[in-house]
Amino acid sequence: MKKQKIGICGVGTFSRCFVPLFQAHPLTQEVVLADLVPERLKEAADAFGVKRTCGSMDELMETDVDAVAIFVQRHLHGPLTIQALEAGKNVYCAVPMASNLEEIRRILELVEEKRLIYMNGETSYYYPSALYCRDRFRKGDFGDFVFGEGAYYHDMSHGFYRAFQHSGGANWKRVAGFPPMYYPTHSTSLVLSVTGARATHVSCLGVRDHADDHVFEVGANEWDNVFSNETALMRTSDGGMMRINEFRRVGWWSQISGNPMSLYGTKGSFEETAFGQCWTGLEKEELKDVTGDLRCARHVSAKQADENLHEVLQRDFHSDYSKSHPTQRLPEVFIGMQNGHMGSHQFLVDDFVKSLGTKKLPLVNAWEAAKYCVPGLIAHESALRNGEQMEIPDTGHPPSDWDLLDPNESV
């Protein structure tokens, strides 16, 4: 099987969690780094022993890399993904997929037309709670789906100020006011990846921000967005309901994760709080605390250089597996390497590189990514209309002749 040359666009703090994993994967031949900031690019290249670097995405597109992994500011994901696909490169992109419907539709067109691999790096797909619920849902333990809720509670003070300032420079507020529902996939994927349904209709409300940093104000950001918190109620294609909370001003702390989920069925239910997780059913005997099986420890190899990160981001970037993670499918070399976001990083990299080698669709492919992202875009429009119920476009399915990757299969 041909080994892959992978370019990484953007070498900020988050992408550095992934560079060693791409380098170490047995199906990777070479990693090439690209960044607009020369000093940052050189420092990263020296730190990871990378020989080839590029000073821009344009320059990277002129190289012989087979694929590009995009780790840049979130509003640039759509344009850079389209640029890479049009250049004939396969794409791994951090979330969200894009920030408007036109970009998403163009990505889907290019992926299908050129038969390129696109994968969205949705970490929540491999969160222990999602793995646990998918397994029990497949077994029929939930019965019929009734209601699910996913949330992303991340206060701006929990590392976001520094992150936006680091990537946005002097004009960081222009992008820090990104509408919360434009970044919905940590929440939507927790429910939709379990049930397999899609969201069909939405009504959303927003909370106007009153903080004195003037991030969420008309004229302060590229979207004239005034909402720091948004809540959406959605109808799903299986007849159920889903609530999504995207909060950037919230006094909330969890010892587990900033992405709690709960899912209720006619036979059984899963609930997650700031303190733990439980399974319950119709009978008293079915109530079970499953926190121990789903807990991820902080990774022991966290570097001292990361001590300037907020504690929430420290946890996000350095977390080990839980008992629910299928570690037997990972390359042996990954065991003991840095992991993150509830044990998800290594599984995401493994999925993508295996998809490149087999030409099979990754689990979080372009159509799955659109299913997670589009509901948030329509939800924000609903909030601008004071909660008007709106229909969510159906972005379709992959071609029937394109096989889905089985990540457990040896390649």
C-alpha cells in the first residue's frame, strides 16, 4: 500500500498535538509543514524534525503532498478546503466544516466529482460517551429514540482569549465573535452519530452579550454577531427531538468534559452531568453508574511548555484513553504517545490515513460532516429571526458505490 505524504496547514498549538501522530503512522511517508508566520513555522519544523516547509497554502499546493490537514482559524476552513480539493489534494480539516452553505455544497461537489477523501476532525465522534451510546444503540438497548441533547460549554475565559489572540493578532476580535451555532459539531455529532438520523427543522434563540470586552457586538466582528450563547431545538428525521446548547459565556465547570450529552429512548437512557455518567432503564435495577468505564485520565507526558495553557485546554490537549476506546485497532506505535480530547486524536489520525491508503470513505466523511454542521448554520439564522422555525436542507448521502472504511480492519 502506498505511503502518504501529508501537508499540515497551520502549526499553532492545536495542530502540534497531531504532527507527531501523522509522522508516526506506519502509512505516512513524510509530513510537510506550512504556516504564514516564518518564526512559528521554523520553530515547529525544528521541534518535530520536519525537513520541508512552505510559507503559505498556495506554496503547499504546488508540492507533491497527497493530502492536506487544515488547522487554521475556523472561518477559513471552507475556503482552504475548497482550494485543496480543487488542487486535487485529499483533505483532513478541523471543525467546523465551513461557515456557510455555499462552501459546504461546493466541498460535497468536489469530493464526489474528484473522488477525493475528505474527513472532518470531529473529536466528539470518539468521545467515550458517544462510543458507549453507539454501542448500546446498535444493540437496541435504547429502544426508539425520543430526545437527545448535546452541549459545548466553553467560557471565553477558559483559554479562548489567548487562542484567538494567538491566531488573530491585533484584529483578533474580528473573528472571536464567531457565532456559537457556527461551531455546533461537538454537540450535534454526540446525538446524530449515535442515532444515524439528521436534523430536519430548527428553532433557535440567542442571548445578547453584555461583557465589557466588546467581542459580540454589531461592528465588532465579521458577522455582526451579538449572541454569545445560543440554544436550538431541532426535529430529527427519526421523529425524535434534539436540543443543542452552544455557550461562550457560562459559569460552568466539569471534571470530565465541556461537552456533556444525554440521550433518551423508550427502553433506556444515558445521562451525563458535570460529575459523571449513568445508564438507566425502566426498572430500578437498570440504574448504573458508568463513570469509571468512561473516564479519561490526563496524559502523563504533557509537556511543561503547555503549562501556559488554561487548565481546560490542558485537559483537552492531553487526555488518555477510557476503557470504552477500542485501542486494539490503533497502530502499536501510537500507544503511549500524546493523545487528546477525551482520547480521540489518535483515532481520528488513524481513520484518515487508513482512508487515504484504502480510498474508502472515513466515518466522518464530507456528508457526515455536513449533517453535523448545517443545522447550526440554519439555527443561527433562526436566532436572528427570534426563534422562527426553519427547515434544515438535506445535504444528501455518499455515492452508493463508495465503500465506508472499517477502521478495525487491518490494512
